[in-house]
Amino acid sequence: MSTLVRDMTKGNTVKLLLEFSLPMLVGNIFQQLYNLADSAIVGRVVGPDALAAVGSTGSLSFLFFSFCIGVANGGGITASKYFGAKDEQRVKKVIVNSAYMMLIASVFMAVLGFAMSAWILRVLDTPSDIIALSTQYLRIMCLGIPLIGMYNYGSAMLRALGDSITPLVFLLVSCGLNIGLDLLFVNVFGWGVFGAAVATLIAQFVSGIGCLLFAYLKNDYFKISKDLLRPDTKIIKECTRMGSMLALQMSLIAVSCIALQRYVNGFGSMTTSVSKKALQRA
């Protein structure tokens, strides 16, 4: 068994839960830094319109991402069930089939989000003076959904096997890289909102590919034989059943934030910018 795999049914329960959950808590905090870093840097360097453009897309981005996060977590729950049952073959099948599901789901949401970005921003009454920048930023973020899905898939599978440290490490590296690239692209190259979005995508790619590559090299469960690569409809249905409710839950949270964003948008781009600054301070 890989040294990265931890059996959560053996040992001190409180210690196990703390050691497993604390990295996840820290990771959730740092995940918020992606959009906050983009907002802070473009707001300071480019101006309030750029800040408003980035801020007005946050809830929409989360809505598109939530579907992929649900797919990833559904696969993670299923994998953890079979891992607890000591069924190594089924764990590997879940890893394979969840990858297929994530690929399809993330590409679908990327195409859908890119195609609908301008229309949704108009429906949300995005101020006319920032809608072009908002559309540009949101479309680039939508193109990066497969990259975000790649990281969430890898981290969900690793956590299902008891490893919550590796996803955190790559997330911390990604956050630092994102801030550094933001400063380079926005402050030095003068790429504005476009540069902030590209920086986020590069950072997400590094975290995703790094997490998966590390898992393949160090975790025995990710070494899949050819006979397990065939899609398994039973596994797919089980992962879908688990993930659909999680995706719906997160989507409803995103919808409530979108409703609030639409209300704020009605006051103009300056109010949108100020409300984003207030959220950052909070």
C-alpha cells in the first residue's frame, strides 16, 4: 500500500479527523485567494472598472465550476466507500470512470459558459461600461474549467484515500504562482483583466497537472492496468447519484450570490467596484 494512503478506521479518531480536516480548511481559505488576488491587483493597477469587471463575474464563475466540483466529490465519496471496504479493484475503477466523467463535464461546462457569457452578463444587468471587460474575463475563466476540474478531480480522489496534504501543497504553490503571474502580467506587461485571467489559468493548470502527476508517481491506486480502463456504467451511475446532489447544493449557493450581484449591478459599475472591495475586507 502506498505511504500516502491512510486508513481512517485505524488509530485515534480525533487525531485522524483533525489531521485530515485541517489541510482541507486551510485549502478552502486559500482557494478564495484566486479571485481576490485578481481583483486586488487589477483594481490597484488598472482601476475601478477593471475591479468591477472581475468582481461581477465571481458568482457566475462559481456556478459553472460547481457542476464539476460536484462530479469530483461524487467520485471521491464513491472511491472512499470502496476504499473502506478494502476493494482495491473498484477503487481503481472509480478513479478511471470519474476521470471520464470529469473530462466530459468540464468540457461541456467550458463550452456552455463561453457561449453564454455575454448573454448572462446582460441578463444580470451588468453596467454597460464594464460588460466588455467582464465578458472577456468570464470567457477566459470558462475556458479554464477543464483545468480547474482536473485539480478538483485529483484532490477528491486523493482525499478519498486519506491524503489531504498533497492537494493542499499544490494549492499553496498554485496560489503563490497566481499572485506572482498577476503582478507580472498586469503590473509589468500591462495586460489588464486579460492578464489576470491568464495568470489564474496557468496557476490552475500547474496545480491540476502537478497533483495528478504526483498521485500517479507516488500512489499505487493511480497505477491502472489496461483491463480497468473500460467504462463501467454501474460505477458511473453511482458517482452521478452521489455528485448530482452536491452539484445542485453548490449551484443553489451560486444562484443566490448571482441574484445579489444582479441587484448590485443595478447601481452601476462604481457600486459594483466598491461592493467588491467591501467583500475583500470582510
